[in-house]
Amino acid sequence: MTQDEMKKAAGQAALEYVTKGSIVGVGTGSTVNHFIDALGSMKDQIQGAVSSSEASTERLKDLGINVFDANEVASLDIYVDGADEINAAKDMIKGGGAALTREKIVAAIAEKFICIVDNTKEVDVLGTFPLPVEVIPMARSYVARELVKLGGDPCYRQGVVTDNGNVILDVYNMEITEPKAMEDKINAIAGVVTVGLFANRGADVVLVGTPDGVKKW
Ligand code: 5RP
């Protein structure tokens, strides 16, 4: 079974959490694209979606799914999104697709975070995947120096501008043993919009695509 087939299985499995008449929080990435495609089959049974990126918005609209502005919605039952890494405590690294800030906002609005991944994303300790940090452009060098003080090796993601007009620093060589504390520390640096650590608001349900089917934990 390929990695993409495992992503697809996890994306399709998330459909069972979608309730009729609801507005669904939708993340970003190749795994979520499978969920969006599956959601298309339910488009007449839901009110629509709140999206975490321009890319997901376009895909949702192409399928005829109504996309609401986050400001129009008081709450969401579920938010479905992928991750770059997830540990046993359901803390995640996200932002490989540079959509981390909007993802964190939509996740915050939702009651339940359904994380959909393939089995390559499960880790004991977060940090092998370089940790994305969205930064206001004028603060890029300052934030990079502060990240070095925290033990990381930040690298400017060349040529990428986020949907919010900011830049991304990817931080290498961080062994993140205390994800909540690290999330708070990095978010406190002036010029950081948000870090791609989702620990203070982690996942609630994890659906993992494996060669033996979708595992839920
Ligand atoms: C985008 C994300 C994605 O959820 C993460 O990068 C996983 O992507 P994929 O499903 O393509 O492996 O955080 O900002």
C-alpha cells in the first residue's frame, strides 16, 4: 500500500464524524484533499465548511461546497486536518504546507480536532520534521536569532509567502520533549505569528492509515 493510499483511507474514514446540517472545519494538505473529495459526496447534507487555506477553499468550492468566513461561525463541531508529526499525547507538528496560522484558528473554533495521517507521521518525540514558524517579514532575522538561543537551526523557507503575507522559518534539530512549553516560548517571541506546534490544543481523535486499515486512537 502506498503512502497516498494510506492518506486516502484516513481521509475517507473522517467522513463518519461529519454530522448532517453542520459546518465542517477543513484543514490543508494532501491528506485533507482526500477528505475534501470524500466530503463532496455529502455536500447536500452539510451547510458547508470553514477553510484553513486558499488552496482548500478552492478545492471545496470546485466541488460545490459552500465556504464560510470564520467570522460568520460561532462554533464548529469538528475540524479535520493532517499533521507532519504526531506523538502519543496527540501533540502535533503542522505547517509543512505553510497554512499553520489559519489551521490553528479553525482548530481553536472547533469542539473536536480529528487528525488524519498515514503511519509515517507517528513519532515518539516531535522534532525530526523541521518545525515551521510563521513570522512577520521584518522580524525574520531577529526571530531566527531567538530560535537559535532555544537550540534550533532555523532556515528561511525561500520563495514562500503565507496566505497572510508572512514568511516561514523551518527550525531543524529540535528535540521537542516538552511541546506545550516550547509552543508557549516560541509564540512569545516578538514577530512570531504562530509556531506549528499544536500541543496546547492538540488532536482529540487520530485516524491513522496503515497497510492493515485505519487505526483510531
Ligand atoms: C499544512 C499542514 C498539513 O496538515 C501537514 O503538512 C500534512 O500535510 P500532508 O497531509 O500533505 O502530509 O499542516 O500546513
